[in-house]
Amino acid sequence: MLLIRTDYRPATDLGFLLHKHPGRMHVAEMPFGTARLLFTEASDEACAVAVIVEIDPIGLVRGSGTNGQDQYVNDRPYVASSYLSSTLVEFFSTAMSGRSKERPELAAIPIPLEFQIPAIRCRGGEGFLRSLFEPLGYVVTCEPLGSGSLFAVTLKGEVRIAEALLHLTVLVPVLDDDKHYFVDQTEIDKLFRRGAGWLSAHPKSEEITRRYLKHQGRLTREALTRLAELDGFPETEEEPEFIARQDRPNLHDARLDTVAAEIIASGASRILDLGCGEGKLIQRLMKSPQISEIVGVDISVQVLESAKRRLRLGEVMDKVHEKVRLVHGSLTYRDQALSGYDAAALVEVIEHLDAYRLESLGKVVFGEMAPKTVVVTTPNSEYNVLFPGLAAGKFRHPDHRFEWTRAQFNAWCEDLGQRWGYRFRTEPVGPVFEDLGAPTQMAVFSR
């Protein structure tokens, strides 16, 4: 069983997001039994949906493709498992696409959601269970059911309903470390389709992959190879040709020099470089005697390897290089190990995120990590008309999801400051033109 609940108002909009009418029971005959969906609560203040899977234990034994279920008595009818995942796909395939004809704007934003699983088996215990869901931003309540590996679990968080359903579809059988059906090549494609946007950055991505594929060696090796090849934020160390050929000081170097100077001026000792790329900002900071620790974080494994080579980590053993540590991770998922640092830098990073993910980034960086100083840079779209090689309406980089005017950037900074208790100031980076500003805009947050 799974219970989905929200107190978003009007809460009955949950029915539109799930594509299910609150006024009737929905029934699906599955190969392993009967699945039912019903609304247990439906008002403007709160709405709750129960998904109940009634498994036929005799049918599991008699039917084909039961993958070794050879006992009439087992725990399958009573705990959440891959049977529940299959049921979620059956009931919510349209919701998982992120579409809602009636509420398209709501489907695109995080809303407060609660998921209750009365019983699930977690092979690895409570610590492993938390390590799967907490990095995704959920607050986890885990109650042991007797001894062993059974738990009652509640997950709470502000998340898009489509993302949450995909998280559950993948991670429920991962917790159980089993599947009721044969796993073949198509399962890799399912994993990457359902894990798009979050799996590659998850700190347990390799263990998730192994368990999802039932530890099958060939499939696991292929999936892990594909996982390693996934790009995160593309490397933006060099300016595009239409910028680089301009007869002016190198904007990329000017930006990094300015950010480094701001961090040093803040008095920070322990630094986070979020979206560190090849480590050029780290290079500028690591030789400062003021700096005692620098952690570079990036979603791309390949980029981190390039940074490791550039910084000669592991090759040179001295106090300067011992300051630096590189971490594979995402800026939109919680990682408690990154909390408590003095300063953080996000240099040309936010524009590579879809707009709806900026909410999560703000919560993670300013709310969870909460450094005393945060320096953010992003392109100033007003300046783009001065680049002759850039067509009207086009972005400076093909992976940019947006480019903001100075007013838009300032509005975003004001919202962050009010929400998380930071003061901020904005500064131009690069040559300033009247009415257009500078090519790069920078915000320095402090508290």
C-alpha cells in the first residue's frame, strides 16, 4: 500500500495532477493480483490517495514469470515491492510524464507532498533507506516493524508529483533488492528513462543501478558505463568564439578573478565551488594561505576527472594540494556533508538549470548548506546585442535554459535573500556599456 497526501491548496488539484477522479474507485487487474486506487480524503485543505495492491499468493506460484516464487506463504502480499512499482506505472504513467491538461503550471512546480508506506523491506537497514531518499530532498520518518529489515516509512518534501512518482518507482524495488519479473536489456532503458535528471547525481547511483538490475553483471556494467558517460553541466570554461574574438580582456578570466577576490575579501577559510568544472576557480584559491579547505562539486564525472588532472591531485602531496577535495554531486539534492562552510561560489551555473529547479537549488544552497557568503554569476542577456556572432533571441551557450536581464536577476536575488535571510549586492563583471550593463552580472550574498 502507498498513501499520497498533500495540503497544497486547493488540495483537490492532486486529482488533476494524478489524472484520477476523486469521486470513484479505480481498479486495475494485474498479472499478480488486483490493484485499487481511491481517494480517502478530498477537500480544499487536504487530499489523500491510497494505492492498494492485493496480491494473489497462489497465483504467484501457479503463474508463469513469477521469478522463483515457490512458496504459497511469503511476505509479498504484505510489503511494498516491485509489485507496487508496476502498479504505480499502471495508474500514473501520464502523471509521470509531468503533463496535466487542466493544471499545466502546477505540474511544473514543487508542491508539499507526503508519502506513507506502511510496510517495506529494506535490505541494508534504516541507514541505507535514508541514504536513498534524503539526498532527493525528502524528510524521512522510519519506524522499525519488529526486528530485522521491515519498516514503516513516511516521506515528506516539496517536489514535483512526476519526479516523486519516478523516485518511488525506481527506489521501492531497490530497497527490497528484488523484482518479481525477469530483468533484461530493456530494464536499463527503463532505469535511465525514470532516472533522468536525478540518478546520475545521486550519491548512491551505483548501488541503485546494481540493485535495480538485480546485480546482473553484464547489464550492470553496461548501465554503469552509460551512467559515467552522462554529462552534467557542460564545461563553460572557454567563452564561445563570438565572445572570445572580441578585442577586450578575456571575460572568463575576469569573471574568475573577480569571484576569487570576493571570496578572499569575505574572510572565508572553508570554500565550496559548486559546479566547479575543470577547477580553474579552485586553482586561483588554493594557494591563498587564508584558505584551509576547498570542496569542488560537479554533476559530471568526466569534468571532475579533468579537474583532478588540472589540479594535479594525487600527484603532488603538499599542504596546498591537501586543501582540495572533489565531490560528485548535484546542487539540487541535499548533502549534509556540504553544510557549514564559510563561502560558496556558483560561477555560470544557474543558467544551465531548468527554471523549476531553481527552487530546489535555493533551498539546498541557501537553506541547507547555508554558507555565510555566496557568490553567483550569470550572463546578462541585455548585453547580448553587442556580440555580432550571436543571433537575436539566441543564448550564448546551447545548454543555457535561460539568460536573465539585470532586473530578472535582481528579482531572483531579492526572493532568495528574503526567504533565507541573506543580504545581497550586485556587481557588473566585464566592460560596462550604458543602458546595457556588463556581459556578466554577479551577486554577493552574505548573512
